[in-house]
Amino acid sequence: MEQVITAVVSEKGSQKRKVFVNDSFLFAAYPAELSQRGLKEGAQLADIVYQEFCHDVLLPRAKKRVLNLLTAKDRTKKELYDKLSSDGYPQEVAEEAIEYAGSYHYVDDLRLAASYIRAGQEEKSRRQLTVKLTEKGVSREVIEEAFEIVCEERLEVMGEEYEEAEITALRRLIAKKSKNQTVFSEKERQKLMASLYAKGFRQADIARVFDRIKE
């Protein structure tokens, strides 16, 4: 299908122009960049011209944009992608710019998730932290790995003291839920285990406490 530039529209609050091809938004660029390549309303946009424009003009600027965003603060891949998209970069350009930053470990969802958990674990439950990280675009697998990393760090620093503190806290929470700690239906047990896990306790510790109660 023939690709025709159907509109070049001024972008509010920006010097960039939005370029529409076959009536669909494709990318945003500065007037001089468009003029140099004869990209104007009514002109055909050959695929090779578009690819060269992305590679020579949009991609270098997208890479700089990503690095500037990361200099301000850590961001997830999704947050970076959303930012670049709102800036008018095509999907393939945004993805390549983020991949470029990731190759230098500037983008690391696992590192960001672990940092977020360390900062918020005293005030938020595991469920709350998970929800916030999911909203930021971090995958469930990465979130679980981040929780494990943070737990291992605390274990390494506190050793047996941390283990005992966790077990004691678990026993107290279970005691609050039931006057008789030794009697739980399977449904009650599963519900309580899920609740404790959501609060941030490790599955292994939860299972160990329930095993001790059963014994």
C-alpha cells in the first residue's frame, strides 16, 4: 500500500510537528528535519526513506532522551517506553533506544524493584509493593526475584537473629487469627498462609511455622 503523508501538524507546547501517514500518526520531528528530507503533506513516504529517517534522526535523539530520563531517576522499561511514545517516537525506535540503554545496564527492572522494596518494606505490605511495581510495568517474575534478593540481604546481615524475628512475628500473627493455634481447616490454613505471604513473609518460613504448630 502506498504510504502518503496526509498531515503535518504543530504539536501544542512543542516545536515538533506530528506526521500522519495515511491519516494515522506515525512520528514527531522538528520542521528542519522534515524539510531537509522533503517530508511534507502530500509527499510519498517510501519505506527506505522512513527507515533511514528513524536510524539517522529519531534513534540518536531517542537514545539521548532515555539517558536523560535515567539520569533524573531509575525507571522501568515500561515507564521509558511510555515516555518515548508520548514524545512522538515510533514503537521500533523507542524499543531500540531502551535496548541500547539496557545493554549498558542503565535499565534494570530487577535492580529498580529491589531498591523499591528496600525503601518501602517497613511501611507497605508485600501485596502493596507488588501492586505498585506491577503498575510500573515490572513483571511478576522479576518482582518475586527482587523480594528474594532483599530477604537474602537481610538474612546475610542479621543471620539467625533475622530468622528468629521472622518466626516469632509469624507465630504472633497466627495467634491473633485463632485462639487455638493447633486447629485449622485446610481452607483456613491456605487463606492464612496467603495473607502472611502478602505481608512479606517468605513461603518457606510460613510453611515451617505451620509444620511446627501441627507437630
